[in-house]
Amino acid sequence: MISLVIDTCTNNVVIGLLNGLDVIDQKIEFNDKNISTNFVPLIDELLKKNNTKITDIKKIFVAIGPGSFTGIRVGVTFAKVMAWSLNIEVVPFSSLELMASTSSDHVIIPLIDARRGYVYGGIYDYNLNALLPDEYILIDDLLKYAQGYEKCTFVSFDSFDFATKLPDVDIRKIVFKHFNDNGVKPHSLNPNYLKKTEAEEKFSGE
């Protein structure tokens, strides 16, 4: 079964093709803020390179957040439209979970810079089980949570003095974890922003 993995939530766009649990190919592309126009050509390039047709894809694994509002919308919208047109299901996963896939340590803390001293962060074990659910949280508060673990590894695509900067991710590990998950119908797929947009915050007076 051919599946497509999509993550457009962070500074690095991740796309990959798998046959069952075997990775056919994957690509990590810096998100240059033109993701809305560049994303479809990236998918097309990956498919052509591997002699794969859109109709060969039988399942889509897509990151639904947290991260960039625009990036999340692009990935989720693409997955919904593609899944609807192919009449296939979509399996959602967390962008932080995918980042946690890179470490072999027992406790991994992925984080995304959310500005103003905040991050999107979570705490995962080696098997990608959430020890602390994804949160929009102050960096200092996340560091306090981390003190409860004897040893942990911080990972990020962003630059933090205390975190390992990620060169790559392990899409196979994500697919392995969610391989037998029941997918959702395209219209049921929703983004997980974890916080309001700046416009919503200003409107509500927060």
C-alpha cells in the first residue's frame, strides 16, 4: 500500500512516500513562506521522481499542528482535497510527534518557536507516546516540566541554545505508530492550532 506523509507545520516542509512500512523517498524543504504556491509542485516532483501516480496513493498521513497557521492550513487543506478526490481516509498526527521521532533517547522534548517567550512543545517517550500532551506554553514552564525527568533531549527545527537542531525526521517511525489507526473522512479532519491567531486575540482583547 502506497501512502503519502505530509508535514507543513514548521520551518521545514516534510513529504514522503512509503510502500507499507518501507520508505520509498522523502524530502525536507525549507519553508520559505511561499508554501501555499510551492507545495503542490513539491508533491508533483516527488511523485514523478518515483514513478508514482496520485491514484496509487491509498492513505495520507498528515500533521495537523501545532506550528505555523499558514503551514497547517496548507497541509490540512491539501490532504482533505486529495483524500476526498481519491475517496481515501486521512490519518492525522502531531508535528511535534514527528520531530520526536528523530531521537533514540527515552524522553524527547520537541519544540517549535511560538515567539514572545512561548513555544509549542510536548514530551514524548521513545515510542512516541505523549508524556505531556502538546501545549502552547512558556519556555520556562516547559523547562520546569523537563526537570521531572532524569534525562531528556530537546529537539527543534528552530534555534534554541538548549536544543539539538534537527537535520532530519523519521517518517517511517510515524507511519509505524499509526499504521493501523482508523483514518478519518476528509471533512472530519481539523487542524490543531493550540492557540488563537493574532487577529482573534486582538479581537477578543487578550
